[in-house]
Amino acid sequence: MIGVELIKLLRRPRTWVSVLLLVALPTIVAVFLALTEIGPRPGEGPALLSAVLSNGQLFPAAALAIVLPLFLPVAVAVVAGDSIAGEASAGTLRYLLARPVGRTRLVVAKLVAVIAFILIAVVAVALSAYVVGTNLFGSEPLTSVSGRSVNTADATRRTVYAVLYIGWSMLGVAAVALFLSTLTDSSLGAALGALSVLVTSQVLVALDAAAAVRPYLPTRYWLAFVDFFRDPILWRDIERGIALQAVYVGVLLAMTWANFTTKDITS
Amino acid sequence: MTATAASSPASSVVTTHGLTKRFGQVLAVDDIDLDVRAGDRYGFLGPNGSGKTTTLRMILGLVHATRGHIEVLGQPVPRRSKAALADVGALVEGPAAYGHLSARANLSLMDAAGPGGGLRTRRRRIDAALEQVGLAGVGRRPVKQYSLGMRQRLGLAGALLRTPRLLILDEPTNGLDPQGIREVRDLLIELNQAGTTVFLSSHLLAEVEQLCTRVGIVDRGRLVRQGHLAELRAPTGRVAVRTPDAGRAVALLDGRVEDRLDDLLLVRTDDAAALNAALVGGGVRVVEIGPERRTLEDVVLEVTSAGSDRIGSDRIGSDRIGAPQRSPR
């Protein structure tokens, strides 16, 4: 069943269109930066971007920062929101379950497919950005955000950490969308619901009046991946981010399972 | 126990006891005791919204019963759905497929998703199923370009893919032209004669009359009749006579004519031959004569009420309505 879901994901044109769009945005940014050599000043614009002009190897991380606030979660929410609701509205859900495919198995297979999509998307962004970055900006030794230089192996390791951390953060988005996907037969509704959770969270993170709830907001520690590029790596926010996402993912997946396995399929 | 039950010819393939489903305030299925036996071509009839589809969905484990017990091929549903449904082919509320994929890709994915679909035989089984439903030459076109009839055929192919022991088909001829309806009917009879039990729901009474051996009729969630078609359509104890000399016949038969419609007389008697002899002996010319049989339509109309899609003012204040209508897909 997991194989079937992966084939469905990979044979779907939408998967590749969204990956292509995700790759295109940082590339466009890189081209503008390389042509004009006007970088954002430190502390402005997407994280790490100011350091990229002198440092092509940092561009994968900068590219992830570019797609992280909106583009990447939108793509993940669309795929995860479609996973059950899309089958329901196409009518294929009843045939899958009557095939018979166990409901728990189906949810697990859908989750695996969504994780595969997240990894494909994040890795595609990082890899393409590495190629673009090293070609457009040259590959001098990477200087960490803290100012010390690091070798290529170390830079790769940090980038892999960042990819995994962002993937883990996206799993939180996916869990919200997957849960909503079992509540409604409209994949658009599920995706929009998940996005509204994110937008709310991002607004509240920036709002000082909401400081009391800030540590519990799902997007609070998303940008902590920048800390992988400090020297030494600043683990505090990263650890909190991992733990917070784990709670969200755990609770939402449990809700997804509980709802889907007891639900009447009337679609 | 299960094995002997399944191998004996008159054993039950689908049984429900006290099957009940309540959606909020609406009692969609009310205490239904179905009995579909091995070898049946069972027609499940009823007005729109009478609970047919909800019953089928419960049998397939899609909707959980509020009360009652379901057994399919000797296994309880939904507790042992996996064992029960592996040998069932289903078409529920219209076919469904992934529009961007071809018929073969769709069948292949569905086959790989569940039990009983061996990889080695898959290609051959897909070709055979497409051939059976008349889609052998369908090629690689994506399903989104298919006509309604082709989608219906593809849905049937999906149900036939693993040569199931039981076929559960909801309106199997929906969207087909008369030629297609005939093909599907012949196919189902052929499969049935090879040992497949066919359980189909329909509101096309003529179709059921030509295809089914047993029927169950639901109305407002209740099973109001169940039995052999031949029994439901038993002679009414009257003989229909068509004659140009209707007036003379009425006089001759002296009160035994129960109804008259122009030249058609309905006479109370069990013996059409004796009646014919009497009429001819009395100089009445007879064009047609034969025992009156009720059509399935007569039976159904007698035991059911208007469908829930009819919302007339006379229904306001009715305390029970059928299941909510869903849009067809």
C-alpha cells in the first residue's frame, strides 16, 4: 500500500510542478543577486541571504529560508490536505477501503507519501541551490554566521541538518492538513485550514502582545535552522523546535487516526 | 464451520440481522434482515433515498452500523472486513478512477493496494477484465477523457479483476446505452452461471425483472419484501382476456368480470383454458388470453412510498424521511 501511494505521488504531474516552482523561486532570487550584486543588508530580508554574495555554499540554506515562510508550507499543505479528502471527492476512497485496505494502513501510507514529498521538495531546493549558488557566487570557504570559516564537509553536514530540521517542521504542517483532510471531503478546504493555522501562528509570533503563547506556536522555532550555521551550533532553539513539532505531530496524527478509523465514509 | 457454510449451495453470502443506521435524526436503515444466498442474482430495490446505498456501504465496511450484525462470505463485517471483502468485487454509487491515469494504470494501482492481487497474474487479469467489459482496445488514454459509459465499464472491470465470489453492484448499468445494458446483463448472467453471486441495487425495475432471481424491496429504510421473483410475481388468480366482443363476454360470464378496460377484461378464475373454452363456446371472439401476473412494478409500487427526492407539500409534517440525498459523482 505504501508503494501504491508513492507511485501515485510520483506519477502525479502536480508533484513535479510544485517542486519545480519551489526550485524556481530561489533561483530567480540568485540570478538577481548575481546580476546586481546588491545583497540585503545583514538582518534584513530572508535569513542568511546577506552572506550569500561572498559565499555560494551558504545559498542552499538561504534558499530554504526563502521558501520556508510561505511557499514550502503551501505546497506541503496542498499535498497533505489532498491526501484523504482528494480520494474522497474523486470517489476512489470508497473503492480503496472496499478493496479492502485497512484504514490505519491507508493513513500510514498517506503519511509516508507526504513525508516523501516533503523530502523531495526540501532536498530539491537545497541541491538546486547548491548548484546555482556555487556557480553564480563562487565557492570560497564557507564562513559561519558567527564569522569563523568552516570546510566543505562541515558545511554539507550543517546543510543536511537544516534540511532535516525544516522537513521536520513541515511535518507539523502536514499533520494539520492530514487531520483536516479526514474531516472534510474538500482537499482545498483542508489545505486552506492548515494554512490559516500557519498564518495565525506567524502573526502571533510577531506580536509582542501574544508573547505569553509564543513558545507554543507551531511556527515559533522554524527559523531556528539558521542556528546550524553558527559556530558552535546553537542547539537551544533547535531542540525546542524539534520537541514542539513532535508534540504537534504526535497529537495531530493521533487525532487523524482516531477520526479516520471511526468515520462513516459517505463520499 | 465457515468452509462448510461457504461450500454448500444454499448457504448465505450476505446476511444482516437487525441492521440499523441512524444519521443524526434520520433513520436511514431500519432493522433490515437481508439474506443473499450463494448463486443468487439478488436485486435490491427501492425508491431513491430508501436506504439501499447506505446498506451497501455498511456491507462493504464503509459506514458503521448503529445496531445490528453483518456477515459477508461467512465473516463478520466490519470486524473481519479484510477476510470478508477480499473475495468481493464492488461498484458503489458510480465508478471512480484517477483521471490523469489510463484504465490499465488505474486497475493496476487498485489491484496492488489490497489483498489477493498477485503481481505475476496482474497484467493478464487486467486484460481479461477489460475484455469482459468491452474495453479491450482502450489504450493509454487518461480516464478523464472517458465517456460516462466507458467509466461505468471501467468500474465494472475493477469489480471483476480478481474473479470475486460475490459482486456487489450499485446501479451497474448507469450511463450505458441499451446495447451496453444488454451486454452487462449477459455478462452478469454468464458470471452467475459460473458461480458468482450477484447482489445488485437498482431502481430500473425492468432491468431487475430480466436479470434477477431473488429480490428484496426497501422502503424508508425497512425491508418490506424479500423473496424469489417468481413468487412475488405469482398469478393473481385472475385471467386477462382481450376481446372485441367485450359486452357479450361480460353478459356471458355473469359477475365474474372484476374489471374492464375497453376490450380488456379481468376475470376471476384460476383456469384460463376453461375460460377460453367457455368464451369461444358462447361465440365470443378471443384475441388474447392468459393469467394475470403482477409486474415487478406493481409489486414495488404496492409496497413502497414516494422517494425522498420528491418533496411535495404532502410530505411536510412527515415524521420520517429517507436518507439525505447525495450528489451523484
